[in-house]
Amino acid sequence: MAATHRTILVVLGLSRIAGADPYFNSSEPGCDGSDSTVLLCDDFEDGDWFFDGDATLPTNDGWNRMSLDGASPAGAARCGTAGAAGTSCAALRTLHAGTHSTTGIGQGTNFLSVSSTATLPSAGSAMLADKDGCTEVTPGNCKLWSWTSKTAKTLYGFDFVDRYYAPHAVVGFAGGTNTADHALATGEDEVFVRYYYKADPGYVFGIERSLTFNDGATGDGGSKWGTVAFNCGDAPTLTGNLRIEYAGGCEDLGANILPGRWYGIEIHIKLDDVGADNGVLEVWFDDCGGDGLGCTAAPATLKLKRTDVNWGRTADTEKIRVLWWEDTANPPSAGSSSIDQIKVAKVGPITFGGPTSIGGDVTPMESATGCGCRSSGGSGCTLLVVAALPLRRRRRR
């Protein structure tokens, strides 16, 4: 039997990695689109959260800016050793330009001085959050304050109506904050949402909304199904008391957040049948330590389990469609905080994995390169090797 040789020519070139995916931007297992039960992932290792209000732009990775001002800094993220569980980057969730007062102010005081715990900004519109939730901005709408002067750490003014200002009332200044929402590919009746949260040292927790579950579309705002929040109806605090607003109430989860530490938070919502009290709400919460490495893939701590929730659903077409990581606060918060390692799925609990189960974003920030590939955070161009391969084939006699 004689043998012949043929040559196969493999064509070489540069292959461009696909652009940013609007739903899968993490290298955590299951976050590459191969698992149909995983709906959304982002670990922000590309060095950004969002840039503007157009969720369709590849640079936004599906995120829609909800801030009145632009992202600050550009990309609304920080890197270095800023990520949870040994990762580099995290979304810079809030940028409240403010501090808190050193004392409370009693009713009946007309000429007021408010001393701050930190040096006040040299410019900006001053505002003070009082116990009953009104915020005064000069010249303002509430007509509570008329600022007459300020020093480095003290504001002076008049109170036109006798109000009580709680201890640690927040002295804030108008400025931008980073907040954005993200739509799911389809409306869902049931979701598990896992993320990591960390408040910077010195953070003051106002009556603050953190994560809201909505129907509708990105940019709609509001609060349809429920909201993870801090300090519902109370005064600002130096420790965040984690609660969840839903079905017309606000439930204390018995979970406190200290600034400077990463916490794993996971929420499970299953909508009710229309008119029935059979909706589900579960919340898991764990302290993962200063670097976020303290949590493992073991079952997380269940803080709340309800199987009798009436979410107020009026039609089967009402779904969970949008997740909004917001920072609306009244009284306002002061300081910055981060979120990281977002994963949303149809099944769970997802749990708070350690460094072996989370990792770098597979879609680095886009930049102009010769081949149109990504260059920041890693190579986006793959070299295909050219070779002439001999194929040995026997000829039948």
C-alpha cells in the first residue's frame, strides 16, 4: 500500500475578542454565558462600572447611569487593592461630599451653629438633614436654614421653624454620586442576587437605600418590589443597620455593617401568584473581613426567611426586570462605599465564595488599538499560529 502526503494550510491572523457583554463581565464560574441559570455578573476588574446613561454602549457593560451628574471618577470605579476577596477593582458606589455634626440641636433654638467632624468644603451648597427627613439647601425648599457664615468646621445660621436635628445629623454639600441600574435580559419571577458591600472608614449611614428591585426599564427609578436599605426611619448612624423595605414595611435583619469591612449580601425574591400570600423573601449576610477573604463557599448565614409575602402583584406580566444599586438617602449619608462581585441567578443560594470562586473581568476597558482589540487590563488580540501540517493517507491497492 503506497502512501501520499497532503498539506493543510492553517490561515493565521489576529482575532478580535468580542466586545463587552451587557450581562456577563466576570470570570467567576458560570459567568461566561454557558450557564442558563445565571442572569448577570460583574466583578469590575475591567476598571470601570459605568460612564454615562446609555446602557447600550459597550463601555457601559449594560449599566445605565442614574446619577444626575456624570460618573466620578470616570468609570465610577477604583482599583489597586480595592476589590473584594483579593481582587483589584470595585465599583465606587457613592461619593457623598459631606460629614456629620458633632452634636444634636434641640427645638426652639433660632440661631444655630453646627460643628462638623471634618473640614468643610470651601464651596458648595450647604444642607443639613434633620430627624424628620427634610433636607435644607441654601436657598433651599424646606426653608429651615439660612446660612450666614462658616468657618473651617462650623456652619452658622437661623432656623425658621423649630425642628429637632438628631445627633450625627449630616452636614452635606451638593455634589455628584455614583448610582446605576441594570436590566435583566428577560423579566423574571424569581431571582437570587449576591454582591459584596464595603463602606469606607468614617462613613456615616443616613436613611439610605442601597439596592432596589424594579419592574419596567432602566432609568425608570422608583421602587416596585423592595429595597435593601440602612436605618429605615431612624437618625444617621456610624454603624449601618441593614434592613429591607418591602410590602409596605421595613424589616430589621439584625445585621450591622461597620465601615472598613467587606460584607456578603444575598437576596432571594420570588414573586407571589396574583393576589396570593405565597411570595418568598430570603436574605443571607456574612462579615467577610477587611479584605473580603473571610467568607467561604460554605452556606452563608440566613438572616430572614419569609414564604408568605404578598408583593402586591396585580398581573402575571409584572416581573423583576431591573436592579438598581442606588444611594438615595434622606437624611443623607456621608462618605464613599463600594460594591463588588455581583452575580444574579435563577437558582441559589449563590453563597459568598472565596478567592478561588471569583476572579478577573473578562472584558477589560476598551481602548483604541491597531487591530480594534482591547488593550487595558490584558491583551485582547489572539495570535493564530500558521502551520503547514502533513496529512498521511494510505492509498488502497
